[in-house]
Amino acid sequence: MRPSDPILQKRLSFAPWAEERTRRLPGVVPITMDQWLEVDDAYPAQMAERARLIESVPGKVLAMTDAARPAAEELFDTTLPLLAPLGFQITGDRASRPDGVSVALDRADPLRTLGLLVQQDLCLMQAGPEGHVLTGAVLCFPAGWTLTEKLGRAMFGIHVPVKKYTEDLGARVQRLMDGVQPGRPLMRGTAHHFGGPLHNPRSEAQGREPVGDLPWIRVERQVLLRLPETRAVAFSIHTQIVDPADLSPHQAAALAEFPIRHAA
């Protein structure tokens, strides 16, 4: 593995181009609560990288406004009961992860704690005058954006550099954010050819990532989850990167028929 290589999965749990319902924007499908979180074959390596980032550069991967604290605590309370079926053991104030690592459960620091437990990046979106605003997140694996730039922005402001994010698409996404109901998460996915590291932040001033050697496919399994008490929306991102040779036969055949874009 070259030093710049990302952590790779050996299989994709979800390939958005391989299903009719998810290959076209916005490509949203309902899922159940027990389908929200995933633990895949890259869990130990991804979690080690998450811990390194959270400890070494917390200002880049963690943010929470005062307004987000009740929602972050509710997200913490919502997540913990869902972990046991995924291979976690929770005893008192500690959780043993599927890779055997023990994590202290600190509800006073909810996003940091969740960032050390689950592979998914977690963003909190709360309703505001201009739509849902990003008020908190643990974001270890951004694909070409930075948490410090986006915090406090509404959805359209967050997606300013994305050409495909038109006013019409923005309005459709806002309707989804408004309509998602507690206990009924909504899932969508993105995919592109990719050549960078797993932690791949880029400022808006840096522009679009240059197209070069793009040997892998990067997929984001994104889920919108309404928290019933605070009414905030948790936006989770499960990042998977694979060598095209590791796609399933169905995924490879669908990719040949429905090519995905290069990295943005």
C-alpha cells in the first residue's frame, strides 16, 4: 500500500449506481432503524484513523454550537441502544467495540464519544429561517469539504461549490429534510472515482479536486434520521472505498452500464 492510499473495504455494502431507486438524484429510499448503522470489514482500521484524528486535530473534525447540545445528547441516547446487535458490549459507563477497543461513554461529550464508537460521520441539522442549518458534527472523513467552513450554514450555502446542487434540487432536499419522520430514516448514496486519502478536506478556495490517478471508488451511504424530541435531523455518512476489482459481479456489471463520475 502506498503512503497516500486510503483504508479500503473489501466489499461494498451499498452501491448506489446498482439500483434503479438510488442511481438518480436525489435517490432516496426508506430504511428501518436497525438498518441505519453498519459495521464493515474496514471497521478496525477506520476506527483507528478516527481516533487519531479526534485526538490530534479535534478542531478540524469536531464542532458543536450551544444550540446543538440537546440534539447531540439525544443522538447519543438514540445510538447506544442500537449498538449491541452490531457486536458492541456496553457495561456501565464503557462500551467494548467489535474490534475489542474499550471506549468511555461520556454523554457530556456526545459527538466525540459517538465518533469513537461508530464508522459513520454524524452531522446535526436544525431548522432555521433559511432551512436546516449545520449546528454540530463529528466529521472525520470529509470528501472535499471542511467542517469549519460549513458550520452554521443552511443546506444551499453548504453546497455552494456543487454545480449540480441547483435551486430546484435544493428545494427537493429541503422538502426531504422537512418530511423525514422519527423512526423512519431515509437513505441515499453518492459514488465517484477517487484517488485521495480517506480524510480528504478541501476548502472552497481550493476549488474542485483535480482529476488525476483515480484507482478506487468512493461511496457514501447517507442517512437522514429525525430525532423525536429536539426535532433535529441527524445526517450520517458511512464512507466506503474499494478497488473496482472487489466489486460484486452485479455491481461491476451495473457500473459498466451506468458509469459514475470522477472525483469532484
